[in-house]
Amino acid sequence: MEQGIRVKSWAGIGAAVPLLISCYCLAMAPKPAHAEEGVFDAWARWVVHRGPWKGPTVPFPDTALRPDGPWLSAHSVHESLHVHAPPSTTPTHLAKALVAAEEALGQLRAAGWAVPGPDGGLGGTPGFDVYLTPSEPGASAGLDAPDALSLYDGAVTFARVGSTLPPHLLSACMTSAVTQAALLAHDPAEAEALRTATGGFAAWRFAGQPGCTERFDSAQQTPERGVIGHGSGEAGGLFLAMLSERTDGGSGRFVRDMWQFARQRSDDPTHLRAAPDLWQAIARALHNARDALDDVLIEFAIARVLEGRARSGERAGFAILNALSGVVSVPIRTQTSYAELPRHLYSARGVHALGTAYTRITLDAAEPHPYLHVWLRGELGPRWSLAAVQRDARGRELTRLVAPARRTPKSYLPVMLAPNAAEVVLVVTHLPAALPDADSPAPAPAHYKLIVSQTAGD
């Protein structure tokens, strides 16, 4: 899906950020006096035209001490780049790390992504610094100070990569670390969990490795956790990889542009504008394309349980699922059979915001053309989505029925079973009442129950 709102470079986003993607931009266009103005438009007009910023803010991120030396250093002749490592590091490993950092910067720049700039000597060198340190398990970014020369909120940053990583992870972890440092430099107001998730996605996109030490396989095995990731990049990176495949064919342009659109220029450098954030940018861009974030999340939840099943021998439709090393399908923790109905089925564990849980009903003893009646009763607060997917004996999808998410935590689906259906998978997704805020602590998981009964057909 090509996005008509795409901006090609970081330097050129200028007025595009507030005008094109911010949820407040709708008030910028003049309206006739007789035009109907909704509550959202009236509020947006108030935000834009009445003085100081009135939206949410976050404190400027804490600065980080650079890792202690002494160091062996390698300096790039192609980039303003320096890689530092402990004295015990072999020259071969240090050289490989420098090449990996050069390749990461080159690939990001060639694809139109932001790259971290020089630090003005804060690390004892004129360029951007990467530290190989034993205290770093994978990849991360650190912040030195605000960037006073940036037109938008910005920071001077450096990157950290584990010095004891196995060689096959070096390229992916370096790509993740450089990406995180670039995103922190260009949008310090964004949540660390989303930077980490994007670093994992960049590792997959540019280095061919799903994540650094964050394994997308782990996210696939814990679908109840949701896609924010709880401080990890596993679930968020998997979501961004699937979103990229859906919107831009896997090139990464959509994810890149959403980070561009989320940039802000704050009035107070100590309290940064926190809206629009990455989630708001994604939701608005999908809306502009006549799509909805809810629908995308439900589609992905179903895809994760349907595709790449080992017994079918079929490849998943999403390339990222094919790249996972283990079993592609998510676990189904609640199971029953048609003969055991009616039953009340409770969620095996809580479901976090943007998480999904699955229930399987086998149909070995089903009567010809029977019906299933499925009721969902969830806790108050979330919006619950209920879907029923029929599969044949090979795991192939036959039919799909989705009850849209509702603020009232009750849903019902009547399912007329196909003659060759072997099972029905019930997919329950926890959609929060408002867009998730990765800056806020993760809310407690919510619970639900399913009531499933059978009715024979005429």
C-alpha cells in the first residue's frame, strides 16, 4: 500500500509533521461557517489556535554515562564513526564490528532513515561512537545531552553493543543499536520500548536477522503479552515487520515515515511534546488510507495462528513468520471438543492490551452442518474483539467471522460449520479503550470467558 502522505527525507519534513499526520492537524484547514464541526475538530482547533502547547508532555530523557575505558578504538575512513572495545577484544573482532557499524549506517542512510550525527567530541572523538561492552547484553542507545542545533527536538547520542555476542548476531545487533541511537537522537520524546522494537525491526529489514537478542520467536510464543513489548523489542518488532509487509511490501518505508511524522518541536526543551507519538502516527496514517488499526491488529492476530503450521507444510504469507526458527503458529492454551459442549471456557492467563488468546474446538464428532453459538464476556475497560476461524484437517482456513470490538464487553457469534471443517479457533483480542501509551506503565492484564454451545442444523 503506497502512502500518499510519505515524506522522502528527514530534512524535508518541515511543515509536513504537524500538517499531515498529527491528530491535531485537522483544524488547520479553514472551514465554511456552515460546515458541521464535530467535537474532535473543535478540540483540535482549540489546541492549534490558542497559545502554548496544551497536549501531553514527557520529561527530556535522562542522560547516560558513557562506558568506562580503557578502550581499543577503530576509526572509519568512510563514516564519521568510531568503535571502541575492551583491551581483551581481538583485532579481528574489532574490525568486524567496525564494518558492521559502517554497513548499518550506510543501509539506513540509503533507505532514507535517520542516522545519528557526530557528538562534537563528547566521546573523545569527533564522530559517532559505538561501544562494545560486556555490561550490554544486546543493543541499546545512550544520550549525552540535548542537541541545541536541531530544528526539532533532538539529542546527542551513542550506541552500545554487547562485546560477548556470538559472531552471527554482530551485524543484527549493530544495526539495532545504531537505529536506536538514531531514533533517540531525532525523537527523544518517544518511548524506549518503541525504539527497541524499531531496532529489532531494522535488524530484520537490513541485517536479515529477526531481532538482536530480542527473539521474535519468543513473542510468537507469548501472544497474550501484546505488541508494546513490556520494555522488550520482541513483540513490537514482530508487529512492525508484519505492518511493513502489509503496507509497503516489506521495504520499511511505512515504519520509517511514521517516525518522521512523529517528530516535534517543543516550546520547553525540558518537557517534550508527547503527541503525536508513533502509535498515533500509525493509527492516523491507516485511517487516511481508509484502514483501521483495530482491523490490522485483528488481522495479524488471526494470521499468527493460521500461517506456517508445521503439519500443513505450507509457508506463511508473512515473510517474517517464515523467518522464525521455531514453530510459527502461536500456542493455543484452551481446547475442547464439539462433543463436550456446552462449556464455559476461561482465559488460561490474563491478556494484556493489544494481546490475543486462542481457543480450539475440535469437530471430530460434529453433526452434519451444525451450528456453534459463541458468547464472549470480558472484564470492563478493554474493548474485546471476537473472531471464529474454521480450518480443515490440514490447517487451511475455510471461513472467518469477526465480531467488531465493542466498548460493552459482550459479543456473540453464530457459526455455521462447513462440512469439511476439522476445528474452529476462537481468537480473542484485547483492544484498549484508547490508543496505547508506551510511556505509561503497562496496565494489568484483563480476563474473559467464552460460553460455547452447539445446535444441530435443520
